[in-house]
Amino acid sequence: MDKLKVIDPLSSQCVCANRHYLDTVEDTCKPCRYDCMSCDSSSRCLTCDNSLLQTKRKLSSIGRCECPAVGFYDDLNAENIVCQKCSPKCLTCDGSRDFDCLTCAVGK
């Protein structure tokens, strides 16, 4: 059996493990995007992993698990799916340093 397949305890069916989807063409489990808990393709998330890791990610209308627009940024590191905090001087940012602000916090 494919090591990425597991038995679903509710249905007793063989399914892909978390963070994987079934590629029906190749009949094999393949990895989801780094920010997905479950997905139906390599680019579309169905759920985000917030329950255990508290990543702060929310599912968008286009099937991506995105960081909140205010106060956080995605460092795009597949090893680190947790949204990173902006500097307190930033309202929005693309990094953690003061000069990574895209917009400044009120009064900063």
C-alpha cells in the first residue's frame, strides 16, 4: 500500500493522508500546497491547518490558505507555515523588520 494512504476510521475507506490529495490520473497521493491541511489538487486548498498549529491562516475564495492582511505576512517558506508578525510599526508588511512595512500603523 502507498505509504501516503491511510484508512479513514469513519468510512473504513483507503484515503490520502492529511496534506495530500488523490491524483486520479496516476492513482497516487500527491502533496498539497505547503499551507493546506487538505486539498483537491496541488493548487487548491479545502482546509487550512489552524486547529493544531494556530497558523492564523484563513481559506480564501480562490482556495489558498492566506495570512491575515493586517499585522502578518507569509514568509513563503514551506517549512514554516505559521504566519509571521509584522513589526509593531507596520499595519501591513512583507517582512518582520521596520523597513518591510507596506503601510504604517496609525501614529508610526
